[in-house]
Amino acid sequence: MWETLAQAVINGLLIGGIYALVSIGVTLIFGVVKIVNFAQGEFVMIGMYISFFLATQFGIDPLVSLVVSMPVLFLAGVLIQHFLIRRVLGPNDMPQIFLTFALSLLLLNLSLMLFSANYRTVHTSYSDAAWHIGGLYIPVAKLIAFAVAMALSGLLWVFLHTTDLGRAMRAASQNRDVAMLMGINPNRVFAVAFGTALALAGAAGSLLMPFYSAYPFVGQVFVLMAFVAVVMGTLGNVMGALIASLMMGVAESLGIQFVGADSGLIVVFALLLLTLAFRPSGLGARRGR
Amino acid sequence: MQTSSNMKWLWLAIGAVVMLAMPQLVTSSFAIDIFIRILLFSFIGVAWNLMGGYAKQLSLGHAAYFGLGAYTSTIMQVNYGISPWIGMIAGGVVAMLASLPIGWLCFRLRGPYFTIATIATAQVLMLIFLKFRDFAWGAEGTTIPNLGSAPLMMQFEEKSSYYYVVLGLLVVGLWITHRIEKSWIGYYLVAIGEDEDAAEAIGVNAPKVKRDIYMISAFLTALAGTFYTQYIYFIDPATAFSFNVSIEAALVSIVGGIGTLWGPVIGTVLLETTSALLQSWLGSSVGGIQLTVYSLILMAVILWRPTGLIGFATDIYHRTARRKPARA
């Protein structure tokens, strides 16, 4: 019983690391640019396809292709922010919500047309490897993904706290107007925030590829988790999103283990609805929205 | 004033005659099918628009009410032999009641997070109907027993009869919207949509107004669910709670003109015609083409004409109308 429980917790934490990369991106964009990027999951999908094609065409290991998917998506983020998002920033919610939503629909259906709905997998030497510690089973590919995800989150934290640009981003997320009065260039900060968020999504995609299938709808799973984690972890709060993502992973895994194989999502949604009912502004909230 | 009002009635009368005569003039069942889709999604768009358009509560979870309406009438019909005409109203009431707790949860959030919460509620309902199979057939769904010609059970041999039913629904939806638009509640809704805090500050009871309009919107959406199930003779959780229903409800309103009486109708005509043309041109073999085109249209509207096609038309009208009297 305890072993099953510990195993479920480990499985949850490992996948929770990937959820964290997606959630941190969502919460970073929300904190700095003040919009919700509905298309975040589709950038995970694009990251996966980049790694898939590099692996099948050039034999590049998905973990190595991280150095391609992250810069490509960073650039995509800067361009999207500059040419699309910048035009709809204003007091009105409707254009922001439906622009990123349209982007999500567009990317999803374009990839459906280009790549078909088939599941694509990459088999690496470590895809099936696992460590056995005591009675516990730890798949190597997931452990690597978790470790890299945590390292990237740590790097982001260092960036946000020690560099001028990072401090400017945090300032902009705390109070945009005052930050601008202090001479922070909002367009530059927004572009970097959007690019960074998309690079994290791309990293999540590449890290997933050794043990997860790529298909056009794959991003939807991750973006739903991320939205729930971001609400639970208080909107715009990077550390909150990280902790909430790990919790979501564990909750989902416990649901699968003890309630039934198809109940992972029900547990997650139930958590969301409970959070909304009792702590609508998140677990670590200072102010509501 | 008198003449413009007379003109309006004239246009309405011409429109009514054309709409009523349509199935007699067009006999191709492919075309009638497209007309029925246009009328159905116009009606769903009209229901969405009451809440999403006027009060700017941008829901992407209206499939919840579509599905509840569809399941209520189907369960009543298949298990108890009750006519879907009664089931339709019962479904509307069930949806209204469901909108109370759903609204209680979702209205705690504003803006994009309200939208996400509505997506989650529709998904939860779909998962519930997938899970409880003894209660509603689970993932396999069920077919509606075909009784041939049974108008009392909302089953017709002619497609044109379905056309008239859904036309009737749309007229009811437009009439309700028109009445609300002209009443104090309509102004309250617009005030909430512009700035909820400011509306509350001047004495609008925003939670109550939002709750009431959400109930009306849910009721109407559920009627569409019953109609659709009767029309295709089949129900399962994936069709009844399809995310595409939620998307299209919002899309047609935004493309046509959010928060306007005729916006959803005009948006549906554009989107459904485009989709039908694409389908006859490319065949249905290319997956994803329809939504690719929809999303491009949606992006174009948001970036260049956030007021939708209606706003575009009014701009042109004002520009040309202003020029004429200026020289007089």
C-alpha cells in the first residue's frame, strides 16, 4: 500500500515537472503582459514536432534538440508578441482572449492538416530504461525531463532576480504603469516575457518526446493542467505556478492510481472547482482578481 | 422616424416571406441541410450573444447547456416515451438550474479566467456523462428510435419541417434578444460589459443581472441541443458536449458583431457558407481545414474589425450617408 502510494507520488512529481514548464510560461505572460495565452499548449506541440523531425531526419537526440526548439520558439514568441499581441493590448478583454484562442485553433488545425492525426514517437536508448530503488520504479527518461525542467525553472528564477531585464520584468508584472515611469521599455519587456514563455513550452515539448507521443491535440492536455495550476498558484506568481504544477501532477497520478485510469482529469477539474469555490484568488493569494 | 420604422417592417416582412418560402424553392437536400445548420448555429450564437455579447462574459462552455438539453429530452424520450417537445422545455429548465451553481463558481473569476472556468465545467459534464453508463449510455451513446413521420415526437420525413422548427427557434431567440436590448436589463448588461465595477458603483446589481441573463442564455442553448439530437437521431457525450459547439457559438457572434441583434446570424451565414464551399471544393478528406479557415477569419476580424461585420457595414453606411447631407 505505502509502496503504491509512493510510486504514484513519484510518477506525479515527474510529470508535474513538465506541467511546471508550461504553467510558468502561462503565468509569466499573464504577470507581465496581462493576457492569458490560450495557445501555450500548441507551442508544446510544436516543440515536440521539432524534436520529432530532428530525431527522425538527422538522428538528433530529443534532449539535444532542446538547443534548437528553445531558440526557435523564443523567436516565434518575440514575433507573435510584436506583430499580433501588441495590437490588442488594451482595457477590453475580448480581443486578447480570442486572438490567442484563434492562434491556438490555427496552430492545432494547421498541424492536423500538415502532420495528420497520427501519433509520432521517438525511441531513444533510455526510453525504456528505469532504475529500481527499493520497490520503486523510476523511468530514466522522465527523471531526466524532470531534472532539466527544474534546472530551467531555477535558471528562470535566477534570471528574474539577478539581471536588469529580469528585474524589469518583475517590476512590470507588479505595477506596469510605475515600471514604465521608471523608464522600462514595455515593448522590449513584453517581447522577452512572451519569448521566454514560449521557449519554456518548447523545452517541455523536447523533454516529453523520449517518452510521450506527439499528435496535434497533445498540447490541450498540458494547457488545461497549466491553467488549473496557474489559478491555484495565484495568477502571475512563478513560484506558485511551480508548486501548484507539482501538486497537480501528484493529484492526477493519485486519481489514476486509486480512482481509475480515466479519472485523472476529473480529479484535476475537481481541484480547480474546489479552488474556485473556496480560494478564488489562489492558494498563496495577496489580492484577488 | 415613421418612414424608417415602416422601412424596417417592410424589410422584416420581405425577409420573413423569403425565409418561409425557401424550402419550397430549394429542393436539394444538401442545401436544406446547410440552411438548417445556419439557422441552428445562428440560434446558438444568439443565445451565447445575450451573455457573451451584451454583458461581455466570454463563455467557451456553452456546450454544457447544449448537452444538458440534448440528454434531458433524449433520456425522457428513450426511457419514458415522453415527447421531445416536452423534453425540450424540460431540458431548458435543467440547463437553467445547472447554470446557477456553474455561474456561482465561474463568476468569481473575471476576463480570461472566467473563460477557462467555463471550458472546465463543460468538460466536467462530458466526463460525467462518459463515466456513468447505466444513467446515460456512456461513451457509446444511443440512437433515437426512428418512428418515421411523427410530428408529435419531433420526427419528420421532410427535411423542410426541421427547417421550420429551427427557424421558429431562431425567431424566438431574436425576439427575446430584441426585448432585452430595449429594456432596462439590456442597458444594465451593456454597462456591466463596459465596466463591471463602474456599473456596480451606480447601483447595478451585477451578480443578479449576470445570473439572470446566464439562465436565459442556458435555457435557449439547451433547446438547440434537443433539436440537434432529434435532427441527427443520435447522441453521445462527444457530440452533445462537443467543444466545437462552444467555439462556434462564440465565433459566429464575434465575426458577425458582438453584442448586436443580427451579429450572430450574419456571422453564421459567413462562416457556414465558407465551410460548405470548402467542403464541396476540397471534399471532407482534409482534416482541420474548416477550423483553420475559421481561425484565420477570427484573427482578421479581431485585428482589423473588432466590431465584426455589422460594425464594418455601419462604418461604410455612415461614411456614405454623412457625405450626402453635408453639401445640402
